[in-house]
Amino acid sequence: MPSILGIKQISLLEQFSLDLEDKLKTEIIRITALFEENINTVNKNYNEEIMFYKNKVNIMEEQHVKDIELLKNNHSRVLEEIKSEHALHIEYLKQFHKREMEISADGQLYSKKLDNGIEILNSTATVLQEVNEKINKESDVISIARQSSIESREKEIIHSMPHAISGTLYTRFYGRPMVICAIGVKISTPFPPRLNVHRELNLTDKRQFVDGLLRPGTEIGDMCHVYGLLYFATLLYLCYILY
């Protein structure tokens, strides 16, 4: 049989175990309550922070949604504008290409017209050259005929010149006054009806006198020829008298 001491020791150990168990339970309850309190405090604090950040995240999310929608609208608008501008540029390029083709065709037409015009001008220049040569030949023939007519008319006037001249006849030859004659004789041969030998003839420049000489059959031409011949005849008559 177990001894009384052993029984007491066992009882003490049981009692100690029970006390230790109670103590541990109490300590565990206390620690559990303390941890629960700390956890509740932490949860409360963190819940507030979590709610703050959650609200902030929600606000940022809403703002981001709005920004994304705005960016989407802006990008869509910009893309539409770029698309419209590109379509307009493409249309301009098409019109420019069409206009370039028309200008090229018109340029070829104008070039052809210019070539035809140059050919016409060349042929016209050739015709004008031929006409000019013909005019020069005809003018030479007319000049020769006129010179022959002048010479024949001078011969006729010389043959029909009178032996006496009356009155004083003044004229201008190359701008210088000259007394053609001052001899008291009479004119027996009549002049053409349009020629008045008693009036003064003022030829103040060389061209008028030469034009008169080159226009036979007119009043000024007849007067120039007659006065020139009278001047020549007067000089001959004066030389005859003086010498």
C-alpha cells in the first residue's frame, strides 16, 4: 500500500497542478482580454484609416473615371478632327492633281498654239520680207520714173523759158534769202493756171524744198522747179552780162 507521505505528495501535486491551472487560466483570460482590447483598439484605428483611404480611393477612382472619360472624349474629338483634316487634305491633293493634269493639258494645247503661231509669224515674216523687197523694187522703179519725169519737165520748162523776165522774185533756199532776178524784161510764155509766179514763196527749210522738187505736178512742185530754173537762168544771164 502506498504510504501516507506518498499520498500527501500526490495530493499536493494535484493541488499545485489545479492552482497552476487556475492561475494559467486566469493569466490567459487576462492576456486574452488585453489582446482583445488592443486588437479592438487597433481595429478601430485601422478601420478609420481604412475608411479614410477607402473613401480617398473611391474619390480618386471617380476622378480617374471622369478623367478617363474626358480624355476619351478629347481623343475622340482630336481623332475626328485629324481624320476630317486628312480627308480634306486628300481632297485638296485630288483637286490639285486634277488641276495639274488640266494645266498640263492646257500647257500642251498652248504650246501647240504657240508653235502654230510661231510658224504663222515665220511665214508672215517671209511674206513681209517679200513684200518689202517688192516695195523696194517698185519704189526704185517709181524713183527712176519720177526722176525721168522731173528731168523731162525741166527740159520742157527750159525750152519754154522766155527771153526776158520782169519783176523781182524773192524766195528762201535753205533758210537764206536770195534775190532771184531784178531785170526789167517780160515773160512771154504762160505758166500753168495754178502757178502764180508773182507771189512770194518762203521755203524756210531744206526738207520742204526737196519735197517740192520730188512732187512734180503739184503747185509747190511746179513753183520749186520753176524758181530753181529761173535762179539758174538768172545766174547764167548775169554771168553773160558781167563777162
